[in-house]
Amino acid sequence: MGKLVVSLDGVVIKEVQITKDKTTLGRRPYNDIVIDNLAVSGEHAVLQMVGADVFIEDLNSTNGTYINGKAVKKQLLSHNDTVEIGKYKIKFIVDDGTDYEKTMIMKPGTRPAFVPSGQAHGASFGSSGFGSLGVATAPASIRVLNGLAAGREVVLTKVVTTVGKPGVQVASITKRPGGYVLAHVEGASQPSVNGDPLVGETVHLKNGDVIELAGTQMQFVQG
């Protein structure tokens, strides 16, 4: 079974397991894979699974769909192919059965639930599942500060963890050799760090930083 790893400027922001015969990709919220960026058409492309094969077809998008730097209309995907849509790079990987970290989803009025990646909002969110990749950064955690989930702590054990409320506001926290970085994934408004909205694609997190996302405040803690 194949999976797609979506990255922006080298930062992995989401991972999608391909489980359906047809998986749609675009800017509109009803797509299976939602990329909220003006360079992406409302209905940009569709992935079709035929047996063990996965094809990608461009749906007459404005900016086109590229595979390994070449514009395509429809093409069979091979292991490690890189699909380019706007500034986003989507790597196709033939799944080897490795385990995946669970995604932390915040819902108003409820305690945060841990759901396996692939079950949240059209399988849009999850961790990279690549393990540590040799990263020596000390493990960090996120502690919820407000709401019914106050006091809940999530250890950031994988390379990428996504937090937030799908369809409203989602961010990713990525483990890098130099520390952890926060990136905006989905939503009209940017997440804030210590009261300041995110400027640019990413921001490096420091011990004690307070992240606000979809009305939830979380503190980044690194020993």
C-alpha cells in the first residue's frame, strides 16, 4: 500500500495513507487531501488505485501537476516519485508496514482523543513515521494549558506531530537536528507563539513557548 508525504520548504507537514480507489487532492475542504494554498486548484488532481498500482491525474489545474520536475496529465507513480504542486512536494512511498504515531486532535468541549493517522479528516493528518532519522534533539512534549484537557501532556516522539482541529486550524511540529519547528498546515488564520501570529512558513520553538491553536493553548516543554 502506498502513502504520500507532503512537505513545504523541506518541512514535512502531513502524511496520507492511500486506502481508497480514488483520492482527491485540492484546495477545497471536501477533498480527501486538502492543501490550503492559492497555488493549488480547488480540485487539482486525483489519485487512482488500480490493484497495487497508483496513478495520479491532473484535473486541468491552473498551475499543473509535476512529477520529478516534468508536467504530467496522468502517470503511474513509482516508489520515491516526487509530485510537485505549487511550492508543495509530495513524495510517493510504497508502505513497508512501519508504525505511525497517532495524531492529537482537539475538539471543543471534549478531552483530546488520540486517533490513528488515516482516520482524521479524510486521512489528512499524521506523523511521518520515519523514526528519529539520526536526530539527536532531546525529546520534547506539548502540555495543554486550558479547557477540559488542561494538564494533558503529549510527548513528541516522532519526527512530525500534527495538532489542532481538522477543518478549522491545524499545525505541525517537526523534529530537526537543531530543535523543533512549528509550521501552519491548515486554516484561515495562523497559529500564534507567545501571542504573536506565525510569520513565514516555520518558527523554531523554545522551552516554555506557548502555542495557541484553534482556541487551545499548549506549552512547548523541552528538557
